[in-house]
Amino acid sequence: MTQRRSISVPVEGGELSVEVAGPMPSQRSPVVLFFHDLASNAVVWRLVTSRLDETATSLSIEARGRAASAEVSEPYGVARHVADAVAVLDYFESTHGASSSNEPTRCVVVGHGTGAWAAMHVAAAMPDRVLGAVLVDGGMPLEVSGDPRQAIDAALLPVLRQLRIVYADRDAALLSARRTGIPGLAQHVFDDVVLHDLCGAPPRVRRRTNEAAVWFDGSELLLDPSISRVIERLDLPIEMLRVEPEPAGFEARALAAGPCVGTGSLAAANDLERRLDHLCVVTVPGLDHDGLVMHPQGADAVVRSILRVITRSALR
């Protein structure tokens, strides 16, 4: 049974919620920092972290403005998420004995969807502390054509509408969420992701994620090309997991983890792999965006990529 606990990390604007899983860190157990998707929460990683179990110490960060971190105030944006991640690593190192030497704790960063860009920006900000990165259906350089406002509306308005729905009770919210997703998702994890983000009492139950945080982060990513091109500046082992083939309409089904912003095509990912020596693209058949983290097959693939990145970093 995986040891799991929640901690609160002081950051600018409040206290960030972080879910900790696995053993206390040592020289033999690496630390893995997890970043969830745009409107998701840290619970989405539980199937993955349970498979890492005693192999690594997992720190699943709940981004400011989301779920248990919903009350952490602005500013939002990738620079703030990087500062928050550094604060989490420093706090855990100082309070939980994450390092028994004078050397800083080194980690692998893992991001799902928009969390992939956050993970890479953390790697770019502290290259001496990041061993490598695993990008789960995200992290591609973006090319927004036409009116960027239309691209933002198309990507973000559906999830904002979801955030505004008021349910009669928690069961109604759960039943609504269960209409999405592919067969075979770990139902207990999917349910926990949905329930973790609910607040209020019948007959007015809603999600507690702050729509301003979702709007700002998604808009910043789509408007600033330099944010999405960070992968081209990194020199460390990276694995990028993709679905193959991409299921039709999978963007509309990503209620628990979505929206799927800028995942890019598989062909573009393969072209990027040919240009970047440190990048390896891994395709996982039969799954969608949520399935890569909440289906056993997807979770196993993520864990294998994490372990390969750890091995590749040791050989550099």
C-alpha cells in the first residue's frame, strides 16, 4: 500500500496543497514532481504514483487556483508556477529531510497536458536540480494561426462552462462526469479527481477551481509562443507520451483532466523527435488524454518513462 499524505506549502498568496506519496526520500529514492493539466488537480496522479510506490518519492503539486489550492491568490501564469514548484522542493527538502548532504535534491519533472509546459519551465529554471522530464500528451511548440482570441475561446470556453455548472448534490456531479472518458479508466481515481474539486452543499454543489486561474494560464500559453517552445532550450532526457491513434473527439471528453490545449499532432511530435537528440516520443495505443494517467495501461507507460529518464540521466 502506497503511503500517501497531504502537506501545505507556504507560497506567495497562501498555502499550496501538495500530495506526497512513497517513501521518505534518500540517496536511493529519487524525487518526482508532478504537474496536472489546466483544470485538473493533484489526485489525477494517484494511479501513477501508486505504481511508483517505493521506487520514488512523489510530490503532486496542486496548482494555485485549483481544488485544494483554489484560495491561493494570483498572480497566475507559468513564472508563478515555476516559483511555486521551487518553493515546494525547498520546503520539502528543509522539513522532510529530502537530502542528507549539502547537495540540492534532484528530481524528475512530469507534466500532463498544460502541466507538461510547467514541468519544462521548472527544468529550464533550475537545471542543476532536474534530472529529466516526462511529458504526457502535452509540451509541443504551439502555432496559433488566425485570430488568437478565437483560439482561446475555442480551447477555454468549454471548460469554463463546466466550472460554472451547479449540481444538486455530489452524486449528481459524479454521474455527470462519468458520462465522459473511455472504458477501463480506474474508476476510483476518476471519481476521486471529480469529488476532490467539489465544494458547497445541496442543492448548490460546484467545482471550486478558480476560472480566472484557468483562463489566465490557458490564454498566456496560447498568446506567448516563447512559453510553448521551451522544449527546444532544454538539454536533458525527455520522454513524450502520446495517444495513437488520437481518438475522435477526445478533447471534448477530458472533463476530469482537460481541456486538451495544444497537444499537437503525432506527426509533429515525431518531427520534433528527429530534431532533438534528447527527446524520445512514446506512443500508447487505444487511450485518450485522460486515459494516459487514469487507465492502468497509461499509468504503466508513464512509470516506465519515468524510470527510463532516471536511467538515462545517470548515464549522462
